[in-house]
Amino acid sequence: LNKQGVTIILSTHDMNSVTKLCKEIVLINHGKKIISGKTEDIINEKRKIVYEFEIKSEYTEMNLHISNYGKIVESGKNFNNNLLQIQFFDTSLVNKFLLEALQHGYLVSYREILPSIQDIFIELTSNT
């Protein structure tokens, strides 16, 4: 339908369906528009530069170096490895951290943690 130029207006409280179905959104709270635009652009605009790293468990001393890059916002375990969510001070520091992790061989995997539309809505309406 989109390729045919058809617009569908979807009114929902299910933010997961919004992310899956909508290319453009308008978030409304108490009858007032709080944000609008392309879903992908809104998510990118509100991203917090948070990445989750799976680190080999024997490299816990690396925590001392994290303060050079950002702060740990969450930590846990995945089998025998450590999981760390790090919020970086700046996007340029992500690659520097990855380079160090690869050079020292303690990185198992990583992924960026993007905010959901639900997270964004809560952030934008938390003071209302």
C-alpha cells in the first residue's frame, strides 16, 4: 500500500506495533503532539550511545579503563562471560573502545542498544 501512496492512520497504545508498522509517527500525550517524524530518525535522535558488550570473564580488570570512555549503566552475566552496558561520553569513543577490546582479545560480542518508541514516549512525557 505504501508504494501506491496510501496513508493509513493507526491509533494505538502498542508501541511495539508502531515500530514494526510505521515509517512516520506522531506521538500524542493528553491531546498534544509531543514529537513527529520518521520513526528511524526519532530513534536515532534520541539514542544515548549505549552499547552492550559480552566480555570474557577473566578480563574484569578492564572495568578500570571504562571510565575513560563512559559509564557502566548495567552489568550481568551470560554463561561464563560478563555483560556490560556502557553509555559512552561521545560517539567517537565507541570505536576507540572496540579497538582496545579487540587488541586485548576480551571482546566476545557487542550490539548497540537503541531506545524503543515506548522509552522515548516515557522520556518525553515523564514531566507532564
